[in-house]
Amino acid sequence: MYKKLSRQEIARKVASNIPEGYYVNLGIGIPTLAARYLPEDREVILHTENGIVGMGPGDPDQPLDLDLINASKEPVTLIPGSALTDHVVSFAMMRGGHIDLTILGAFQVSEQGDLANWDNGRPDDIPAVGGAMDLAVGARQVYVTMEHVTRDGQPKIVERCTYPLTGEGVVDRIYTDLAVIDVTGKGLVVTSMVEGLTFDELQSMTGAPLALAETVTVLS
């Protein structure tokens, strides 16, 4: 038997893998949770497209300040040395290759690293791309965090995306509640899996072929 990771545990895992000194943009959903779990001994500069460079996690003990929110409209704080910019400067950072890493949610990711995360086709949901397209093509690396399957058990990692694309071949790594998977020139390579999950079980919940890395660690 295996136990899926919670959204918080996915966020903690991806936060632990952010290198020292990186400028990082966090997308809506699980990615924004990563701000809570950044290692205290590592300098990571968080950027949000609404104009903060040097963003800290929200402080629940402080009154809500609507001038200090992230792109998900959640309260945040400023760290020493933070800068506030307008959208022109913020998007110039994103489009100009000044963001080392963006962490985004997704509806689907293909085996080639295509990303679909702005329109799921449901008539009751309003499509909202925000800055995702700019980040997907402008950031130097793209990580995706998401549940491995949909609520009705359909794979979110697929051979070809059926939803409108945010970017083609942009995803470098996928963090799910079951595994960590690198997108490589030779296909999807599993580097970590939750304890008790077999490779065959993981493959059965994935809509594209997987391969195992030479060393596979336990995801916890």
C-alpha cells in the first residue's frame, strides 16, 4: 500500500529542490505553498507578476494589507531588499529570461513537456492564462506541481495534451502526489516515488510511457 502526498508535502518537496540564489516565480495553487517551506539557510528570491521582487510568506498575525498580495490574491510580506515594480518591469523580467525558475500548476503535461494549464474546457470555468505563457517561455526552467490524476482518475501526464497549450516543450520536471518525473530528450524519467508504490502501478496511472532513473529515491 502507498500513501499519496498532500498538497503541502508536494510544495515542501519542490521548495527543497530550489537552488541557492534563484529568482523564482510561483504560480497559483500548490506552487504558492512552496513559499512556506523554503529552507531558512538558503537565499531564494521570490517574484510575483503583479510586481514584487523579494516576496515573503503571509503573516497570519498581521492585518490584511491589500497592497501586499501575490498573483493569487493571497497576503504576502516583504523581505529586506525587496523591490516593488509596475507590470511593465515585472513582465520584462519574465519575458527577458531573468527568472531562473517558475513553478506552475497544470491540467495536463505531455511526454514532450508541453504544458496546458489555463483552460480545462469546462463551460462553468473561466479560462485565465494570466502570466503563465510569459513564464512558460521566458523562465529558464519550468517545474510543474499537480495531482497525478484527475478527480475521476484520468491521467494528467499524457502522450499529447487535449487542452489548449500554454507552451510547447517547456516543462523540465513534474512533481505529483505520487512521483517526481524529469522530462528529458529520451522521454519521461521517474526519479522518486512514494513508498509502497510500484513502477507498474505508477505507469498504469500515467498516460505516457515512463522510464526509471538509475537511482530512484523514496518521495516523502
